[in-house]
Amino acid sequence: MSDAASIFALALIVMFTPTLLAAVTIMMLLPNPKRLMLGYLLGAYTTSIACGLLIVFSLHGSGSTSTAHTMGPFEDLVLGALALLIAFVLGTGRDEPLQERRRHRRETKEAEGKAKESWPDRMLGRGSARVTFVVGALLTFPGVSYLAAMDRIAKLDLPDPVTALIVIAFCLFQLLLLEVPLLGFAFAPERTKKAVEGFRAWLARDGRQLAIWVASIAGSLLILRGAIELLAR
């Protein structure tokens, strides 16, 4: 499998993180979601692009790229196995007992008047683009999949301007869940509002199946790449 396919698979994993999905959903339910989402997006850009460029050029300049190359196949296999495990758990409904316990605790707290909103919910609910900028910057700090993708980009050993463009493209792609609605609000606000309502209904109905497909495809691609690299040695 090509490096590009591996990086794309990792971008899919990063794009469908629960934090980003929750933030987008919350902002769409609040007044003036366009302003809130723009603030969050700019904050997310600031963190993801800055961290990406710093990580990639640090790896490239320190000579650690060759070391990462040795570990690359095993990273692919581990990440792929985790993604497939997530798909298996969701597909077989093995997470239902946990979800049921969480629902029960939430309902109990609500009945007792002790329910509290999460920190992102409270912050996003204030309706300020400045607040969402800070939330977006804080909640977009690199995770495992993001770091693995930056490692792959560093291993491409391309000219610096090309490497920088790839990092920026990755960061743009991983935030499509914010970018697409924003473009819609800018150019077709009424149609976008209807589409958002339809998307929320579809996500509530088929969100689990979407997560299963994304995790299955990304996991399979990562494991295939890892296996090919090991066999090629």
C-alpha cells in the first residue's frame, strides 16, 4: 500500500473523532452556528497545522525518520488492529451494556438534579466565536492517529515546501466535518439548514453503521500496509 493511502486512512480516523462530532453537533443546535463553527475551525487550524509542521520538520531534521521507518509496520498493525476492534465491538453490540450503564447514570443524575454538562458543552453553549476558537485549539491537540500520520509524512522525505503542503492538506481534510457545513452556510444557507436537520436525523439513525464502516476500512488499510512492509523486508 502506498504512503498516500496510509495517510488518507489515518486522516479518516482523525476526522471521525467523537470530540469533533460532538462539537459540530452542539454548535449546529445553537444560535448562529456559522460564527461558532468558524471560531472553532480557526482554533483547530492553529493547533493542527502548527503542531503538524513542528512534528514533521523535527523528525525530518533530527534523523529520527529512519528509526520511525523501522517501527512503521508495527505501528500500522497496532493502529489497524485497534480500528478493527472498534468496528467489531460496534458491529456486535458489545458496547451496549456500557452504553446502557452510562444512560442509567445520566438519567439518575438528571432525576436527582445533579446532572452536569461536560466542559465542551458548557463552553460551546456560551455562543462566542472567541470561546469556540479556544475550545477548538485545545481539543485538537495531536492524538495517536495524527502523530502516526505526521510520522508517515516525514518518511516521504520530500522537499520542504511539498512536505508543508501535505501537512496543511491533511489538516484541512481532517476538519471536513466543519468545513463543509461552513461552505454551505456561506453559499446556500437555507438549503444547508435543511441538510443539517436531515444529517442529524440520519446520524441518529445510522451513525453506528457509519462508524463501523470507517473503522473497518481504515483498519484494513493500515494492517495491509503493515503486512506489506514486513514482507518486503
